[in-house]
Amino acid sequence: MVKIAEDIKPVVVDIRGVSCCMPPVGEFIIEMRRQPENAVIELLTDKKEEVDDVLEWIGKINQKVLSVTEENGYWKVLAKKISNL
């Protein structure tokens, strides 16, 4: 697991239990685009397939996955925006 500097606070995107018209992963994508370079975004989700979708998307746009961990009934993905989209 990657340790984040204490002065860097991740932007949290909590999509646990969300189901609506827009895919919940869309919330993560919107937030990633909104943030400046070097921002850290933390995704919280209770669906493994959403983790897979986000990891695929991060790879396609050449950003950086810092960690993926499974907590008590949900997953946490930390990603860093290394360049503007």
C-alpha cells in the first residue's frame, strides 16, 4: 500500500449503494477531470465490477493507481491524477 503525505487529503467519491441512470463510476470520472494535477482521489464502492471499471479507465487515460484495498464489505481505490485529461 502507498502512504500518502499527511498534507495531501484525498477527494472522496463514495458510491457505495448508489444505483441510478448514470453509472456510478461516472462520478469518479467527473471528479478526476475536475481535480488539478497531483490530486488524489479515493473511490469507495461496494461493487467489485466498479473497481474493475475504474482501474481499466485509469489505465486508459494514463493516470496512476496508488492502491486498491478491500475493507469490510467495500473496496477503496486510491488514484493520483498525474496529468490533465
